[in-house]
Amino acid sequence: MSLRRPDWAPETIDVERPSVARMYDYYLGGSHNFAVDRAAARAMVAAVPQAPLMAQANRAFLRRAVQFLTDAGIRQFLDIGSGIPTVGNVHEIAQRHAPESRVVYVDIDPVAVAHSREILAGNDRTAVIQEDLRNPEQILANPDVRAMLDFSQPVAVLVVAVLHFVSDDDRPAEVLRALRSALVPGSYLVLSQASDDGRDETERAEAEEVYRRTDNPLWVRGRAELTGFFDGFELVEPGVVWVPQWRPETPESAEDAERAVFLGGVGRLGG
């Protein structure tokens, strides 16, 4: 039986296939998801009960990283794999502390793009484009990106909770090097991704099976691999850690950090 398309959903999207962006929205308590996404998300929670905690911990890491970057003087942000805008998105954090901040959101999911544009209508310091992280040259050459961001000045590139959907065959290290080549010294790279460090093999296999049914299968990686993706950048203390351990607001918030499953870090381009 065909599923009813919500009024807000663009005609071009498939409402019968789960989307990782809409599943992530569901984990964060958002409303821009379909029954098929909720079913897949619940299957993920059955396999990995801490899945909502993972999403929330990762969003909290994003918030702290953007706050760090604004404090460091960064006023330009390129958020790739931004997902569906929910409370605590990059422009909200950056522009609250530095109203002149400019943000470009990039996502492959048409729902994420459509809702980003709807929410950001009237905000002339943001732009939204539909593009794939695996096409860095097209992202960098996009006229909306070039109009919003001045690459002769430092830019923060954020690739948060995305790399575990990029297979080794898609050469993620080369993708990140292409992005780095467009940046000037003083720019930053923010990364996080799901890790299999310390994970039970059964739990990992069940999680991979859930995401195999979506538009983006899962590719988990360890700390050494994620650290290697910062090639050319100087890691900011405390380095690559479980995301609750990255500059926590309170010591208590970093307890049982490995339950968050995500590793993350921030690097600065020297020179």
C-alpha cells in the first residue's frame, strides 16, 4: 500500500524508503520524518538502545564546537551533511554570538534541503544547496557557496555525523583533502562519526543491517582512522575523543562517554 505524502513533503522524494536525515530528525524529537523513517529508527533503537542518546550527544558536540569556533573568531561556516534543521543548528549558535556570521548548509536529502530553505527564508546570511559530500569540487564551485563565503578568509568546514555514510570506496580522505585545498590558514575542520571502538560485534552487525535498508549504508571506523582524516590540520585539544569528552560543559556530562558511540574532533589549518 502506498503511503500518504505529507503536505510539507516535496513531490520528488521517496516516502517509502527510510532516509538517514529523517531518522536523525526523529532521534532529536523533530517532526520532519515519515512512518517508514520512524519504523527504521525504532529498529535501530532495538538493535542499539542508545541510538537517540548518540544523536543528542552528537548535536551537543556540534553546539560546543560552533561556540568554540565563534570564540576563535570564525565567522564563516560550511556545514556539509547538515540534515534537517532542528533546534541548535549552526546558524542559530553562530549568529547568536556573532550576528555577522555566514553559514552555508549542504545536504543530499531533498527534504532536508526543502525545510532548510523554508526555515531560513529571510535570513540573508545563510544559503542552502543540495549536493553530495562525495562531490567536493561541485560544492566548492557552487555559485551560492561562492556568493556567501569568502575563501580568502578563514572558513570552518563541518562534516558532523556524516562520514559513517561514506564508504572507503568513495575515498573520504581524498574528499577531505579537496576541501582542505580551498581553505586558507586559520580555517578549521570539525568531524564526527560513529565508531566501532569497544562495540559488541552483534550490536554492530544489527546496526549495519538496519542502515542497509536506508539510502545510506553504515561504515563505522575507529579512532585512528578518524584522526587520519585530519591530515594537514593541527588537532585542537583534547584531540579525537568520544564526543561528550570534547570540551564538556560539566565533568558529569562526559561520564560514560563511550555510550555516545560517536568520536569527534576539531582541527586548525596552520601555515
